[in-house]
Amino acid sequence: MAITSACNELLTSSVLWTVALLAASVYLVQLVHTAFFSPLAQVPGPLLNKFSNLPLKYHVIRGQYHSYTSALHAKYGEIVRIGYNHVSLSNTSDARLVLATHAFLKGPMYEKGHLIEANTFSTIDPEENKIRRRQIGSAFAMHTMRAVEDTVVDAGANSLISVWDAEISKQGGAAKVNYFYSFHRMGYDVIGAIGFGESFNILKTGNTDVIDWMQDTVHLKSFRSLSPMLVKIPWLFSKLKHSHSQMVATTLGRVEMRKRLIKEAGAPPRVDVLQKFIDAEDPVTGDKLTLRQLQSEVALMLVAGTDTTSNTITYAIVHLLHNPSIYKRVTEEVRSTFPDSSQVISFEDAKAKLSYLSAVIYETMRINPSVSGMLPRSAPAKGATIQGYNIPHDTQICVSIAACHRNPHTWKNPDVFDPERFLGPDSAERVKDILVFSSGVRVCIGRNLAWLEIYTVLANILRKYDFSLPADAPYGPHRLGKSGAPVEIPAVSHIVTNPENPKDNCWAVVRPAMSA
């Protein structure tokens, strides 16, 4: 019996080892085939990336997807293999092809990253996305934004000016301010005002809890999309998970409070974006948002409606401080066009009459796109041909917005901040190559709010204040790179891209403008 048992154990062990070796052999064969014999084998890129997605994931986790892909495109060209089943594109025409229709579905990464429920940004199924856009599209339509413009200006530019004026008075005629945090606090106050009927009042109180919760949630979503199982480990990412739970509680609390007020009064207290979400109904199906869908859309509004816009305004100030001649020209335009500082510069007037400011904004979006993280699309069932390469089904096609915006075949001197690109008869064509709001059927639904806030804030503060760098500023026109342009402030991208260390690198001295 003992001999028989030992033989059985030996046989079982032998079978297990055989199965393991066969599985390893199959995996190795598949890996070698994918690396060297699949259609993707022809796409240029680093050798290690042919076998593994680990280098890509490493750079995504570090928040350096934008710089990593830009460097690879500079070395290998307009299409690069960035993983064993991932390619990256840096040609704007190719990018628009991929983004134009639902033929290239958003990749599985979006579904893996869900923290509450799929929202307008993360839905993969085209029909589901169409329904959601029909439900909430009117909340961000330009006619809706025009109707709330006074609220946006009051919670945005006017509140910011009030806070900075107080600081100037307190500090004796000029104030050293961290404009990154000022713009982000302002951004959340704007969303609070138009989305919930009341400002979060972060600008005046300085309480940044809600900002930290939102940014941590974005980071958690980014990590979850790469490795859902890793995020499920209880002791990992505890701070991010706590922030996410606080964010969920905040959004749920706002929704429940609004529904309670409606029940008590028999009518909504106001018609704002939150109310439009609650009332949203698909005109085709009659479907309304579920509670979880409502929470997810509110959370998306908080993140997409603040970080992206605030970072664009931040980088506009960075570039103006780093380029004194451009700063001089844009302020002269604003102040000569609108000399009466007692009158608020409206969105319509700013956009129609400040062509150089528009050029500055577009060039800021080109150099520092607010969203330049990894946003993959799946190749369609029949595959695709891009740059002459056969891209098989289910390959993840990543549009590197950062690389597209610095492609030397599209942009002359791509690393130089030059608003002149967006002036002149061909400026409308140049604008089409800006992908900061994506393109095609999945174009950013909140872009009208972003434009409204960016124009009204920049126009009014550039007229109101003179900006200068502190004497100890680590970056500026005094620190030039090899191209002769000012060295850029390091950036980090977890879907949304922002300065890596704003506590040190985003300070300015503001004082009342001499002509204001």
C-alpha cells in the first residue's frame, strides 16, 4: 500500500509538472509569436515592449505616460509599439481617425477603472454612451452655460480677484500667491455654484479637502484601470481609498439633500447642473439616471470640470511668466480693448475681441494638454491599417496627445511656446490639430464650461493685475534649455496632467496693474 501510495504521489507530481511545463511552453510560444511573428512585430519600438506591458505600466503609475510616449515617438516615429498588445500614435490625422467614430471602442482599461459606475467619460458600449449623452447633454450645452455665466464669473474670476485683493492689501501693495492652488480652489467653487447651487467657498476658507479627495480618486482610478486586483488588497492605497469614500459620501449627500428639498417644497430650489442631472431623461427611451449613475456623473463633473480647466489656466500663467514679450503683448491687448476695469469682461466679448489671448490659450493647450494620460481604444474586429501597418483586432491603440501636440511634422519648433501659430488665415486649420477635448463622437461634453471659465478668468485677471516671478523662482526666462526656450516645469499625468510640484514651482507676485 505504501509503495502504491508513493507511486500515485509520484505520478500525480509528474502529471502536474508536465501540465505546468506545457502551459509555460504554450505561453512562451504565444509570447514569442506575438513579439516577432504577429502583425505588430513590424511596428517599431523597444525590444522589451514586444514581450511585456510592464514598462508601459511602470511609466503610467509614475504619472509619466505623456513624457514616456513623447520620447518613444521622437526616437521611433509616428507609430510605436509601447507594449506587447499596445501601440501609440502621434500623428493628428491618425488620431482623429481613431477618435472619429465608435468603430474604435474605448479599451477594457476604462471598465476596469470604474469606482462607482460607468459615466459619460468611461462608458464603452456605444449605445450606452449615446443614451447618457442624450440624457445630460443639455446640462453642458452652450445655451445652458450662457445662462449661468454670471454665476461662473461670480464664483470664478470675481471671487479670485476679491481674495487676491485682500492678500495684496494684507501684504502691503503686492502679494505672493500660489496660482496653481488659487485656480484649483476657484475651479471647485465654480462647480459648486453651478452644480449644487452654492459655492464650496474653498477660495476664502482655504480648505482643500474636497480637492484632495478628487485628485486621490483620479489616482485610484488610474491604478485600478491598470490592476484591479492590486487595488483590492486592503492595506494598499489606503489614503486614496479613504479619499474616494469621502468623495462618494459628498456626492451622495448632495444628491439626497436636493431630493429632500424637492420633496419638501414640491419643486426644485433652483435649476442648476445637478437638477438637470436629476431631471435628465433620454428623449428616445425615456430612461432616467439611476442613483449610482447620478453619483458617477456628479463625481465626473467635479473632476473633469475643475482639474482640467484649472490646469490650463495655470499653464497659461506659467508660459506668460516665462515669456515676457508674449506677456506684454497679451496684457496690452486686453487692457487696450477693455480699458474700463469696473466692467467684467464677458466670455463672448473676450472670445470675439481678444485674438491674441485666444492664441495664447490654444498654444497653452498644445504645449500642456490638460488630459494627456493613457486613453486606449480597441482596434475593430476587422483590424485597421495605420501608417501602413496592419493593426490586428483588440490591439490597444493609444493616442498620445502630448506627442501629437509636439510632432515636428505638424508643428515647427514644437517645444517653443509661440502663440503666433494660431494667428493668420490658416489658424482655423491649426486649431483642428488641438486634441485637448478629444475629437469625434466622444468629444468632451464639458468643453463649453471649460471655454467659458478659461476666457473669463484669464481676461479679467490679466487686465486687473501685473504678474511677475518671485526672485527665488526655480523656473523662468532666466533658465533656458538646449532649444533656447525656458526649461519646463516638470509635469505628472494621472489622466489629468498638472505640475509635479506646484507647492514649489507655481508662485507669482501679483500687484494692481498700473493701467487698471
